[in-house]
Amino acid sequence: MGPIARAGAGLIVVLAVAACGATATSAPTTGGQPTAGPPTEAPTAEATEAPTTAPTTAPTTAVEATCVDVTDSGEAATVEAAAAGFEWGPDPITAAVGDVITWTNADNVPHRVATDDGSCRMDSNIGGGASRSLQFTVAGEYPYFCTVHPNMKGTIIITE
């Protein structure tokens, strides 16, 4: 249970007890018979407001880059891919470490590749009719999406 929920539950209990207006008597003495004594007031507590700021999440660590944007390097594409009709193709894309994957955008709107784990991202959007390329340096399976249209998803498989 989070701190806000615990504080809220505690506050409800305190308010319920206070709302009853109950009084307590002194504790029983020997023989199990209560002794008459002056009533005592039920404990009261002031209501406190819940914190207004949301709890912070733990800091994230930087993910090591697994690819390089090689669009302006002059390296030739080894694997051709596309963005067309708001879909990536082919899916999955299969390439080897060091291959250059080039996406050509057949749509009239920009797209940009980024891996789900944050280890790889194109430096800028792929404009309509333009191309951009990535070169992966680490083997693995990389689910990816379009940063402009997050519903566009695909998978890149990089082999040794």
C-alpha cells in the first residue's frame, strides 16, 4: 500500500472514531470489575492534507547505444526497409551486426525509428520521400516504434 493510501486509511479510522463521540472508562482493576472513574475523551487527530506532488520514480540509468545513425556517412544500404501506409516493412527486419538498414518513407508525413528500450534512435525524422539509415553494433532483438506515430511498431533482429 502506498504512503498516500496508508495516510488516507489512517485518516478514515481517526475520523470514524472521532465522529462516534465515544468516551472510554478506566481499565478494570483486580477481580475483573471495572472501576468507576471519570470518562476520558476519545483521541482526536487533525486531518492532514495528502501531499500535492506525485511520488517521483527512481532515476533511470542510461542505456548503452546499440546503433549509430549513419544517414550522412555515405555508407550504402545493406537492408532496405520502408514506412508506408503508417506501417513498417518488412516486419521483422533481419540484419547482421554492421549492416546498414535504410528506411525509405513512402508516406507524406514524417516518421522516426526508436527502439523500445531507448538504446537506439534516429537523429531526426524521415521526411516524406526521404531515407534515413541505422547501423546496429550489438546483436539482439529490438522492438521499435515511430516516435511521431507510436502505434507504428515493428521488430529488428540483429544477428552476429
